[in-house]
Amino acid sequence: MHTVIMAGGSGTRFWPFSRKYRPKQFLDITGHGPMIVETCDRLAPIARDEEIIIVLGDEHLGEAQKLFSDRKVRIVAEPVGRNTAPCIGLGAIYARHLGCERAIAFLPADHFISDRSGFLRALEYAGTISENGGIVTLGIVPTRPETGYGYIRRSRSYSDSSGYSVYEVSNFEEKPDYNKAIQYMQSGEHYWNAGIFVATADTILKEIRQYIPDLYKGLMIIEEGLKKGSFDEDLKRVYEGLRSVSFDYGIMEKTKTPLFVVPCDCGWSDVGSWESLYQLRSADYDKANNLSDGDTILIDSRNSFVSGTRGKFIACLGIDNLIVIDTDDALLVANMGRSQEIRKIVEHLTDKDKRELL
Amino acid sequence: MHTVIMAGGSGTRFWPFSRKYRPKQFLDITGHGPMIVETCDRLAPIARDEEIIIVLGDEHLGEAQKLFSDRKVRIVAEPVGRNTAPCIGLGAIYARHLGCERAIAFLPADHFISDRSGFLRALEYAGTISENGGIVTLGIVPTRPETGYGYIRRSRSYSDSSGYSVYEVSNFEEKPDYNKAIQYMQSGEHYWNAGIFVATADTILKEIRQYIPDLYKGLMIIEEGLKKGSFDEDLKRVYEGLRSVSFDYGIMEKTKTPLFVVPCDCGWSDVGSWESLYQLRSADYDKANNLSDGDTILIDSRNSFVSGTRGKFIACLGIDNLIVIDTDDALLVANMGRSQEIRKIVEHLTDKDKRELL
């Protein structure tokens, strides 16, 4: 199965550990190696390296080439970031160029999944469905009333003889408030939108032609370049001029093509914040629910995540519900519940032009 | 006026800033330079450098010699620490050796005093009293119901024509609980015991002879060494064998000699913890009562003390009532109210034999 791994993000949520040139997907956040490598490894039973296409930002090309120096994954560098629609279109024409006429899985490079086989089963099943046309999303079964994600609402069941569940999509829901999130969880009809979906290249490109025609034109020039051997130049020339638009907004919310959702309960996390990483690693907690990496001592402290670096001793006394992340040149001390707001610090650093810390 | 500055402490309360070989008295804690230098400078109007005797631990001799390389203060190094009674006795024989027959002020090296002239006035007045015999303590007028200090209770007023207040000491009180501390503050009869007192060398040595005779014998050998020019050797030989005993316990609580207290309201602080330093530096607070040194940003944070070092950026988000002290090799994150318990961390480091952090 061909897969397109979207690795274009330059997230700020793991500052000070993540930086502009070392975003989350290249970090060993969960203890299993760089997330982008883990994402590729996870796919091994269903996708050979040659079938994996990684789309990333030009500034991270060197890092990726180092990580995958002895592997046959395909790496495509966007000259500039233009949101997800161009990225997905680029992945689709690249897969088609590789001879792929069947389903392609599109997935982010920096998610965590604990139940690998459950995940791959859902992905393969979504592939089978999508080859009859339409776009098939994976819907993550909610485990808490999360207000930080968008939701997919299912409508009627799509009959199938395989015994798997698949539903037509009723609609996509914005990030809800807490009360709505509780309703969503109880309804049994709502799933987290993990940004993982499956479709053929032809379906993707047909949709782009209809709803974002200027992007389609650009992609056709690039595809022509792939055939003629002028891919790099054409990509550079065309990409700069593309409009920044997300696949969700540009296609998913407008399309008339059938949309399906395959429910998936695979221990998924987007690892979207220090708090979410802390929750994910609950197996590593001490008796007072502290998670600590490095040379630390925690006295009368609880519910905290303390991470140090080599050569620095960290002592905590009487703390509760804190994140303490120390790196060589920057230290973060934050209330656990505020870890979504770390961008405020990055904004401050941007304002002050402290590039060395970004 | 001769003064003996007691600088033997190797306090752990300012860990990780203070270390075994760099205790509080040698640190610039308050922003006015090393506390021991500040203490000497404060005395300038009443004591010439030649009249100042600093008694400190052998391990800090080099540091002190560096700090006072261009000054004429006398520095006496104890070969080993033996608590305050031997230290005070040593200061007394050294002052007597310098020809001092009048009052000597004994004071710690690491206290903060905001009203210098008020403090010196009280000290000089205590000197006058003490030259008629007895020991005269300075009693700090309480400004809060402090449970961390011992108290001096006054009895009747000692008549004097100068217009100054001086009282006989009724007794010394242990560190009180909170309710008692409130009573003490309201009584108007209780003062904080700051460990500052004035007496002649003859008074001190007479008391030592009576209550700690073995110490007296040792001191006489050392005094003989001062006269004969074998001071260093005699000091080394004798000191090791001395009993560790505090002046408060060994003399003050037992003596029949008259004890007086001169009230003093001079903005005194023993700067005994990170919290007490934080309180002392209230003039440097931001609008949310944060105190920060170094390259920091505090977002939605309050009542916190954040101190960094050169080359490290510290970002705080949503914190309250915290102490964050970063040094090159150790980081402390503590609840403000727990700063008295920092010794627990030092004990842990001692147990683990992490000498490089002590």
C-alpha cells in the first residue's frame, strides 16, 4: 500500500525541546526514536519502504536524509509550506508517478499509536473501501471529552460483508466546548478527526480539479516535470505561487464525493502538547504521578513532568501539576494545564527576534 | 570599636546557588556584593579595617583573602568548625592581642540591615553599656509573627541618662509556634535574637573560664602562641580537640553575669532562605509580585522568584508561588513556602555522595 507521510509541520508546542529546525517529528519525544522513523516503521507490514513518500519542508531535508540514509523511502521536499491541500496533491501525483493506481494512505508524521495491528487493519480496510471511490477517513473512538480536536460525525452504516464497521460521514464538527465534547463522547456517533485518510490518487486529483482548480493546474505542471525529468525545477517554480489552503477546508467540507469513516480504537494520540505526552507516558509515573527524565529528585511533589538534560541535576520540592523542561539554552516552567499556550512564549521570542531560541 | 565577624557557616539554605565551598556569606545574594564584604563596609563609621577580625573556616580562607586582598582586615581561620563558643573565644583573645581593652562587637557575616546608622548607633550604645560589665545583645523589634527565630524577653528597664532604651534580659525563648509568635509580637517585651552582642574580651573569657573551662584552657594556649609567634601551629594543635558548643547554650543560658538587650529597629533580616530573600527584595517585584533575575519571561505568573544564569533563557507560564533557581549544574524548582526544607535536597545529595553538587 502506498502511503504519503505529511511531515511539513514546524510545531512550537514542544518548545524548548523542539525548535524551528528540529520540529517534533524529528525528535524522540516518546522514547521510541524520532517520530517520523517510528511512523515509517509502524507501516512496515503493509507498505514497503519504496511505497512510502515523505513530504516535508525543504529546511528539514538534510535531517531526513540523515535519518533515512540506509532506507529506500522517497523523500519529497516542498520548497515552501503551502498547507495540506498542495502537500496531499503533491503526494498523490508522486504516488501515481510510482505506478500506484490503488489506495493511498495519507497520514501525519508525528502521531503516537499503541495498537499497531488494529491501526493497520483499519487502514487496509479503509483502502479496500476507497478503491470503489470516495475518501475514507479513520475516526478515532473518543476516550475522553477532548476539546482540542475536531470531530467526525457518522451517519448511516455502509453495508459491507467483511464484518468491519464503516459509516458514511454526516459532517465534520469544529473543536467543541467541554459540554459538547461530553455529548459527543456519549453519543457513540462522533470520532476524533486524526487527519488520517485513504483515497486513490485519481479521486484526490479529481477533487482538487473541481474545488481548487489553480492548484490542479500547478500539480499537472509538476507531474509533467516528473515525467520529463525536470521535477525539481518545476516544483520550485510552481510551488511558490500556490495558494495556502488546507485539505479539510478546501476539499473535505465541500466535496460531493462519498465520505466514509472507519472507526478505530488503536490507542492514538497526536502528542500535541507536553501535557498530552505526560498523559501518554503514564506507565512511567512514580507513585505520586510524576514523570521524570534525567538526573532528578522530587520531594513531596506530584502530578508533574520534569525533564532534564545530561549534566544538569534537577531538584523539585513541594511542586504540583507542573511541567519543567530544561535544555542547554532554555528552561520552561509551566502549569500543566497551560501547556497548550506555549506558543505565547514562542511568539515572545519571535517578537524579540531571539532566533537562537526559536 | 573592635568587631569580630563570625563567618564560619557553610549554610545549605541557598542551594543550588550556595555550595560547600561558596557559602552564603561569600555570595552576592542581595545585589550589594558578597555579604561578608557588605558586613565589613557597614561597620566603617565605627571600626577601622584593622579593628575588624573575621573568623572563618579554613576551607574559605583563600576566598576571603581574595576578597580582602587590598584591605587591612584581620582574617583568622579555624582549622575545624567547633560551633560559636570557640569562635567567639578565639575572636576575644585575638582582639585582646591587638590591644583592645574596650567593648567588642560580635556579629554574623551574612545578615542584611537596611538602616545602617540606626544599627551602628545601637551597637555603639551597647558598647558603652558593656564596658561597665555584662553582655549586651541587640534585640530586633519584631515586624511579623516569625516562628523561625529565637526570641529575647526583656525585663525591667536599666536606667541610663543618655535617653536610649536598654533593658535587662529576662530570658531567651526558643523558636515559638505561630500563636506564641503573635503573643510575642503584641507583648512589646520580645525581640528577635539576631546573634549580635557586645562585651569586652575580659568578660567573654571570664565567662568561658567559668562555664567551659576546657575551652578556656585551650584558648590560653592559643593566646600564648599569639604572644610567642607560634599562633598557627598552636591553633591547629588545640582546635581539633575542642568540644563543639554554642555560645548561647554554653554561656548565655547559664551565666550569672548581667545580660542586657538594646532594642534595634534597623530593617534587619538574616536572609535565611530563598523566601526571605524574595521578601527582602520586594522593591524589585513586577506588578504580579514576581522577582526575576537574568533573561526571563513570565506569562500569567505571580508571587514567584525566578533566577537564571548567563546564557540560559527561562520561560514561565501560569506559575504561582514558586522558586526557580537555575545554575550551571543544578536547577531548583520549589514551592515558595517550602524553602526552609531545601536542606532535604542537600541531604539527598550527601547520601548519594554527589559531592560535585554540594
